[in-house]
Amino acid sequence: MPAPRQPRDLTWTTSLGAEFFSASACDATGAADADVASAMAPASPTGQVQRVRQSLIGQMVTSSPCARCGGSGQIIANPCADCRGEGRTIEERTYTVDIPAGVDTGARVRVAGEGVAGPGGKKGDLYLRVTLKTDPRFERKGDHLYVDLPVPFVDAALGGEMQVPTLKGAVAMKIPPETSTGRVFRIPGYGMPHLKGGGQGDQYVRVQVTVPSGLTAKEKDLLAELKKLRPERT
């Protein structure tokens, strides 16, 4: 008897819906009782139907799956009521899947044996295609992360300490005096984990110097004084 039709692998990019699973009531045989199946007629023991036609070069023989058995080489005498002889049923299931650290959009996660079940055969595999949710604070490039850090112009000019958001929580970072917009600082080991293990990428902090608004009269006077002291640089 030929092997049943092969199972298929299954790829999902969203939440799982209804799919084929092996029928439990008949143990995936498709039969309602222990008498699993009755043999096909001798004319089609393999589940294939052959057709012979004459041509100018002689006889041509073509084969196609039998319409009665679907190519399995057997028919069910007493089909299972749950699966109607298919050996599989349509169900909805929920899976808990471990996502490896460091995975990126487009990666596939394999769940063995949870794909589409072939009639009377074992199931294929389930493949989940990963799409990462974005975080407005971070930009990812490979295993490295980039974040823009607003720095008040006084701290940028005189130096200071700022709190930087990271995946591990906020960390303190010193801002050297005379730091300008666009300067980049590196925080080693605060990026994404390497997918195959062995540490993490880095996080890069891009400084964005901010200009205050709602200045008081005294603050305006101080800035005007600074402009007088450094006319060629302000």
C-alpha cells in the first residue's frame, strides 16, 4: 500500500487560526472501527489510475490519482464520524513558544510536529515568522541599538550627567563640557543579545542639544552677556 499523502510545514506571521490536526477519535486512520479499510479493486491497487491512448509514435500511458481514494490505495468502509474518513480534523489551538533572545524581524522559529497533518500521516512543522514591535526610543542596526538623548544646552556647554534609557533600565552617563549636537557616545554591552550566544551588541547615544523656551528676564540678560563676551562664536 502506498504511503499516505505527506504532511506540510506551516508558516504563520500572525495569531494562529483553524488548521488541520490528526483526528484523535480514530487515531488518524479515518476509520470508525478496527477494520481500518477495505482494499481497492484489483484494477487500482496502488491508488493510481492509468490511461492508455494511441499516438503517432505508439501507445502513451499516463497516471493520475484515483478519484475514489485520492491516491492512497485504499477506501474507508466505515468512515470515522469526526473526520469523515480524512484522518484529520480542523481545530483551533494555542501554543506557547519560546522566542530566542536576539531574534530579529524576518527570523523563523520552528515548532516541530505542529504543522498541517496529512490524511492518515504525521504532521509537518509549524514555522513562526517573527515581526518585532518597535520601541520609539530605540533604533536597531544589527545587534547594536541607537538612542537620541536630548541634552540641555547648559549641560552640553558646561558638562553634566544624564539618564540614558536602555533595555536594562536607565543608566547614568557623563556629558563632557562643550558637547555639540550629533556627538555619539558608546555604552558597551547594552545592545541586543547575539542570537547565537556570546555576549551583546552595544548601545550608541546620539546627543541632541536642546534650546530652552520660556526664558526669564534674568536668563535673557545672562545670554546677552555671553553673546557680548563671545561675539565671534555665538
